[in-house]
Amino acid sequence: MVNTKESVESFIDTMPEDYKSEYKRYQRVMNILTREPEPEVGQTPKEVIWTKNKAKLYRYQPNKQKTKKVPILMIYALINKPYILDLAPGSSLIEYLTDRGHDVYLLDWGTPGHEDRHMKFDDYVMDYIPRAIKKVLKKSEQDEISILGYCIGGTLTSIAAALHPNLPIRNLVFMTSPFDFSNAGLFSNWLDERYFNLDLMVDTLGNIPAETIDFGNKLLKPITNYFGPYVALANRADDDEFVKNWSLLQKWVEDGVPFPGEAYRQWIREFYQQNKLINDELYIRGQQVKLSNITANVLNIAADRDHIAIPQQTEKLMDKISSKDKTYKLVSAGHVSVTVGKRAPTTTYPLIEEWLTKRSN
Amino acid sequence: MTNSTMLDPLSLWKTMYEQTETNFSEAIHETLEKEEYAELLGQVQNGFLQYQDLIQKTADTYLKQMNIPTREEISSVASLIINLEEKVESLDESIDEAELNQKALQEIGKLKSSITRLDRKMNQILQALSTNKDQESPAVAPEKTTQENNKNN
């Protein structure tokens, strides 16, 4: 019996060297896309210290010596999964911080089910975040805490900090978090209430599927987002390091979670369409959210190539808060590459670590 | 990076991508910015949601006829479990607070006994001082008398 693969390969062997190497590269691309197992993510050792519904509170490297006094609680967005903060050894903000003696915790919202479609921002801000803070303080046996909020996680953190001035929050780090929605780029156009049927969407779908959220984000730069990654892979398939990082990031991009229905309704209507937060018009369980109540030290990081939370959406916070010690930093990155990729470990990680270290003892 | 060859579909793709990206990105962006596009997106959304609604209703009717629980029914069971967990969570929170209060009470207790000890020591010091004063008093009195006598003289 003739083995087709062997026949093709023996035919390729007869061809000039250039063609042979092209064939091998093509083969490698096909293998990556179809055969290779998904890469391992979230490898920094951790323990679960608290759970509530689908949410889990992790403590990282519990057995590592903690030389920095104030613990750090990371609060992630309601879309995608938080392992982007611990993608792989050497490309992990969590690993970077724990290796330098910080006591790091992460609040993972988990994957909401159909039963969670009624969850609102109110629930996250009033029931989850304050409780998680208390659990961290108890576990770390400290009196003060630092919170790092990424993307929507930062917006949630700002609301929680504004509504609970009694919580002992010493430092706040916001990473590409939107606060002002007066100009949210293309989203402002697409989510126009005259055309975007928000209520029908939430009433029909319950939770908003991850694919729908992903579609919206990718549509911001359709050619770059839909074809760019595959062109880059085809071009650099011989570079093992590139392929490794590419696989990690692709796994994360395609590993989204649904957006809880009511929280989505609130997010689009009260933030994108009505821009209530920055104008002190947002009410959470009947309480007015005033960002001026924030007095903790603040590091606000924006990325210049961010199309999801554009810099002007993040910068506006600085005018509203009452913190005496506040820093706004615009880094050269995108919404995701601010935390992973080649540059993040030499730019974003040290920026956060050094800022926190100065304020953690 | 590998050099481009005639038989290289990947390089061809890359070239096509680069040309498309640079030439069309701006045009696409302009389209995406238009109000007409938002309107079109809204129409597509409505169509998609109507289709979803139809699928869901059909599936629900079928599942009910087959006597199989629907998504709604299963999620209501999950909600009951979540409510129960909520009660456990409340208890856990109460225990945490009680522990915190207990610690605070212990601290207050320790503080009280420290103050009591301090109080006792203060009393002892005061007592010792007054005893000392009493003992010193007769010796001081004649001295004063002598001084007064001298003044009188």
C-alpha cells in the first residue's frame, strides 16, 4: 500500500532547499492550528481562600516569604478569564510580584451560568468586593490593602472604593480601566440607543455570550484582529518563542466567559450610553457614587494603542479623585499587551512593583 | 523570517494582508464610524435576536413535550443552591465578625488589666511618696523654724 504522506515527503525531498523549508513551515503552521495541545496557563502556585457562588479568591505562592507588608488584591473584568495576569512563567504579573515578596490575591469571578443573569454591578460592588477585602486582610493579618483593577475590574474597584470609604484601602492601581464614556471611540457609535436594542438583547439572551463580546471587540480593528494573528503565525512559525506566546494568547482570546445579563444592561446603558460614573450620577443600591470619595494613593495606567479602553477614558479619573498621591502613566502598549508579551515584564511589571513597594511598608 | 518563493502561499498571504491592512484599514474604519453602519448593525442585531428567540421558544416547547427540564428549570434549581450558599456565607461572615469582636474584646480586656496594674503601681508610688513625705516632714519643720527665727532676729 502506498503511504501518501511518505510519497509527498519524498517528492518534497527532491525539491530545492527553499521550497523544502517553505513546506516545513507550512506543515508547522498546520500542526499548531490543528494538532498541538493547548498550552498550560496560570502556573503560579495558588490556594483558594474563599468562594462565593462562582467567584473564587486565590492567594498566590502562600509559602513564599512576604517581605512587603500591604497585600495586593487583583480584581479582574467580567469578560475573559483572569489568567491573563498569570499567563505563563516569565509572562505573569502575579509571578513577578510574588517573587518580589508581595502577598498577592486574585478575585476570579468565574463563569456565570444562566442562573446568574440577574447579577448586577451592585452585587459585585456591595457583596463581593468588600467581603473579599476582609478575607484578604484576615488571611494576611494586615490592616491595609492595595487593590489592582484591570479593565472593567478597575471600574468596579473605583465604585467600591468610592462607596466604602471606611475600607482600609491604601493603594489603588487601575490598569486600562474606563471611567469616562463621553467618547468611547467606535463603541459610542455602535451602542447608540437609537439603533442598539439593549433590552431585547438582554431579555432574549439572558447572559451575553462570550462570542458576542469578542465580536464587538474584534470589530474595532477587523483586519488586524481576524487575520493579523494568523498572518503573524505564518510568518514566524519557525520561531519557537513566538509560537509559544502566540498559542498562549490565542487560547486566552478564545476562552471568554459570558457577561451576566443585568450587569451588561447596566454597563451599556449607564456607562456607555449615559456616562453616569464620571458625572456622579451613578447610583448603586440607592447610594450615589462619588469618585471624589477616593482618597487612597492611585496609579492609573493607560495604554496608547488601546482601542477598548482608550486613554482619554481612563485619564479623566485623575480630575475626580481626592487622592493626594496620584500618578497617571501612559505606556506604549495595547489593551492586552499591557499585561503580557515581550515588553510587559520590562515596562508594566516594574512600574507597578516599584510604585507599590514604595507604598507597602 | 523566510524568503518569499513562488510556491509559498503563506508569504503570498502575508503580502496580501499587508497591502489590505494598509490600504483598507482606514476605509473600513471610516465605514465603521458612520451612523448608517450603526443602524445596519442594529438591524442585524434585531434579526439575530428574533432568530434566537424563535430557537429558544421552539426548544422550550419541545423539551416540555418530552418531559425534559428546560434551561430555566435547571437554573432555578441552581438558584436554590446559590441561595443556600448565601446563607452559609452570611453565617461565615457573622463568625468572622464575632472572631474580630472577640479579638477586640480580648484586646480591651488586656488593656483593662494593664491599666489596672498601672493604676495599682501609681497608687503604690503615691503611697510611697506620701510615706516619704511624712518621714521627711519633722526634719524640715525645725529647719524652717530656724530660718524664721533668723529672719525675726
